[in-house]
Amino acid sequence: MAAGRGQTLWLSMLVEAMERFSAPEWRNAPCDAMKLAGLRDQLARPAALPSHLLNADLGSLATGIDLIRALTRA
């Protein structure tokens, strides 16, 4: 699969999930308090950089697009 097609597919899936979970029947559904607390804890922690970027010179990246490209490289 070409990189551009994979990115388009990923973005399409993200938009579809956002639309589905923003519907009133999902937003108004009860949520387990323990799961919600765990999710809040996880989101409060800083995101870890992939190992290939730990020693990268991020100052040399010209734009946010360059950073996104670097983050999505395996």
C-alpha cells in the first residue's frame, strides 16, 4: 500500500470513529468510573517519543509536518 493511500485510509478511519463516538447515544451512555479514571490518568501523562526519535535533533525539523513525518516513520 502506498504511503499516501495509507495515510488517507488512517485519516478516514479516524474521522469515521470521531463521528460515531460524538453521536448523542454514545456521549450520553453511562461510563464505568474506574475505566474513566484510568483513562484520565493515562491522558494526563506525557506522551512518549518513539525510540528512533529519542536522540534525534528535533530542532533541525523545519515544520510541524516534518515532525509528523518523522514520528510516523518506522
